[in-house]
Amino acid sequence: MGETRSAPARRTASIRVRALAKLNLSLRVLGVRPDGYHELRTQFQSIALHDTLTFRSIGGPFCIRCDEAGCPTDAKNLVWQAAQRLWAAVARPGPMPGVSVRIAKRIPVRAGLGGGSSDAAAALRALAMLWRARVSRERMLEIAAEVGADVPFFLHGGSVLGLQRGDVLVPQHDVPAAWIVVVVPPFGVSTADAFQWFDHRRGGGPALANDLEQPVAARHPESARLVQDLRDAATQAGMSGSGSAVFGLFDRRTTAAQAAKRLDGGGRRVFLTRTVARAEYARMTRLAR
């Protein structure tokens, strides 16, 4: 079913939704595409760490409020960009209507955990309901990809193989349930910087689960030390996305909790969380009025 031009929601309507983080259990960079983006092969995995977003129709202009100082609240925020693209896609007359978006931020920014992209996917779903806009799933995925390469994944959730820019998605069988320790060092890494460092690396190196891990660690040695520390106890450890967050997977919660306690401090943020399968992802991200 395509887009329609049904009437906008009442001013009093509000919608609340959780936006879950992700890990890249693997990330291979296969080259540079003709369009300038990198060709990727990555294994996405949803985790329970999440932001909470509340959308409310208002009489004034569109606005974003966030309790995290590093989170932009203007058009740089992917939530704002998602709203603009959705409004343009449904071809409603006039400017984008007033909506207040409150983001209770728990996913660290510039950490490779997909917080901004997940917030954007949540915004697409919530605003489609708030604005009573019927958008086909295929069109919604297209809009999501226009906002950012990771955004379509957050309309799926669970365990997904990402190809091309990471926006061509192949759902996988859910990985075995695991406890996760996520460690965010006291520095951030932008996606653009991480890929630039990868492009300018010199010499070879061992095959890594994440091809960006080595160039990031060359500039931030703490990242490599944290990964090694986690590998000593975890079944798998590495850096997520373009960093700076690193993670370890554990079979038992008690072992994960011990690792989290040991790594806490030194300006780092440490989270004890778990994997989320696709069916649970759908339940956890259900829209609530």
C-alpha cells in the first residue's frame, strides 16, 4: 500500500517508543564504491541497551529535547532529518507540523552503537502513526536508507547481515542468547574519521572481525587494551562499528558482571546488557500511546 494524505493527528496525541542499540559483531570493509561510500559486510545484532523517545503534537514548531549534552537538538539530529524526509515523502501541503520530541538518552553518542540511527528509525515509525500517514514497508525502508546507512537495520532488529553500504539487509537466525559488557572509553570516534584512518593505513595486519578496529586503536591505544582485557574472559570481544565502544560476549551473567565491575572507572562508561532476538525486538520497540 502506498502513501496517503490523511489528516494529521490531534494536538494532544503522544507516542512513546524505545530505540535499541546495536553491535557490529563483525565488520569487513571490502573497498570503496563508485559513489564514494565503502562496500561493507557486517553482522548487526540488537542489544537491550536503549533510548526512550516521546513524541507529542504541539502548536509550535518541531523541536527536540535531550538529556544528553552531546546530543544535537537541531537539524543535525537524525530524528529531525527522518521527520523532514517522512513529511516530504507523504506529500502533505505546508511545512512540517509541530512535534515535541523528548529523547531520554542512554546509548552513548559517537560510540558505534547506532543510537542516532535507532532514534531515527523510531521517529519514522512514531511520526507515521502521529501524522496518520500510511507508508508501505518498502517505502519506509527507502526513507530510512536516505537518512543513514544503519537506519534500515533498526526497522528489522535481531541478527541481520548488512551488505553494500550496510543498508541491504539479509535476516539471519538469531544468535545464541548472550550477556554483553559494553565499555565506552572517555573519547568518541566519528564514522568519517574511522573510515579515513582505514583508507590511509599502511601495511597489512591480522584479519580482524572489525576492519576498523586496528586503525582506531593506532590512534587510541586504550581501545586495543580494553578489547584484549575483554577477550581474556569473554567468548568474543571486539569494537562495535567505528568505535569507540568495545564489547565482550559472555555465556553467564555472573561472569559478565565481574568483567563490568573490573573495567568500570577511569572515565569509562560500562553497561551490562544482553542480546535481543528479532521477535523480542518487535515487542520491545512497540509504539505506546
